[in-house]
Amino acid sequence: MSKIDVRDLSIHFPVIGADSQSLKRYLKHVAVGGGLAKRNIRSNAPLLVALRNVNLSLRPGDRLGLIGSNGSGKTTLLRCLAGAYEPDRGEVEVEGRVASLLDLSLGTDPSASGLDNIRLRGLVAGLTRKQIQAKTEEIAEFSGLGPFLAMPMKTYSSGMQARLAFAVATSIEAEVLLMDEWIAVGDADFKVKAQERLTSLVESAHILVIASHDSSLIKGLCNKIMRLDHGIASDVVPISDYEELMSRPAAGSTL
């Protein structure tokens, strides 16, 4: 069964450059290995608490909207759920096939062709070569790039790159769908296709977690919400409590 369980999750980031010596220490320790760098930076540099003691539990049918100002910890939480960040404290347990629409450029190689990047992004997403091969024709058709797929991605416009990355990212049948804002790419015609594809992806997912500043989007998609302020998360509450949750005073700084 698909599920998300987060228990007492905390994430800290060292503030590199807070003084003239911290960046020098960082570069020195990176040169001798990531593990040592991690320990020494955290003991000598100021720490930013990106998330503090976050708890949540989601099951199939849950559609969670993450709300909060810029820098509140929404994207950090999504990246933890995606496995990109490892907790400093606490536990994150995610079961089910995960699709992360967080960074469309992740896993692309500008020097490789569009077709090669379809294969590369598919591998990054956890698909087998056989699964990628089965999806390649549909991805290529949806992207609308035609003969450009044989050319290196570095020759593409930014819009063409986004269209290809979007086509690959949304080709995976997800049980757990993680989204940072609502992604819209390409020209007007492609945006219509993208909207339809995203809607279908959301509807088929067992669990959705989406971060957005768009209240109408959150109210339209989600049945639960969580507010983050300076890395401190509220309880998960029903979407009917949206206005009440937004009216609460912001949590204090965790620096």
C-alpha cells in the first residue's frame, strides 16, 4: 500500500560564507572527503534550520497542499520525500512508485541527443531499459520535437528543453506524486496538452503532495493542507480549515 510517514524530521544547512573563514573551511574539507566536510562544517559554521520536527502521515486518497511563504521549507520537505535530502534527525518512509515534478532539468545531459536524454531521465526516474523503450515513442510524440530529438539538447531553446523534460517526467505512472508549484511549459497549444496530462497524472496518483502559493489551485486539488513557517510545520488539517490556518500568526524564526 502506498503511504508517506514522516516522524520528527529535521534538516539543517550550514551557512557557508557567514564569515571570511567558513568558505575556506568548506573548500578545504570538501577536498578531503564529504563525510569529514559534513562534520566539520556543522560544528564550525552557523546552521540554518530548514525543517524542524516535522510530522505527517498520508495514505491513498490524501491530497496534501503545502502552503507558506518563500523559504518556509516547502521545497525542502518535497525533496526529503523524494529522497534527494537525507534527514539530520527523524525518519521519512515513502512506499509506492514516486514521481517527482520538482526540477525538470534533473538528469539531463546537454551534450546528448533528445532521444538519449529520454533514456537517461527514464533511468534516473527508476525505469528499466525495457520500460523506457516501451515509452520512448509516446514521449517523443508528446514532446512534438520531431527531428530535433536527434540533435544535442544544448542546441534546443529553453522551451524545447522544458517540453522534452516535461514529457519524460509525466510519462511515469506514479502512486506518490510530488509537485513544486503547477508546471506549465511551452507555447499555448502545448500548455493545453500539459494541463490535461498533469490533471490525468494527479487523478491516477494514490497520494499527492503539492507546494503552491496559488490558493485556488490548492483548494481545487487538495483535501488536506499543512502550513510551514521558517521550517516549522503545522498539523495536517482538512482543506476546509484553509482560511483559519492562514490567519494564524507565523511561527518564529529558527535561525
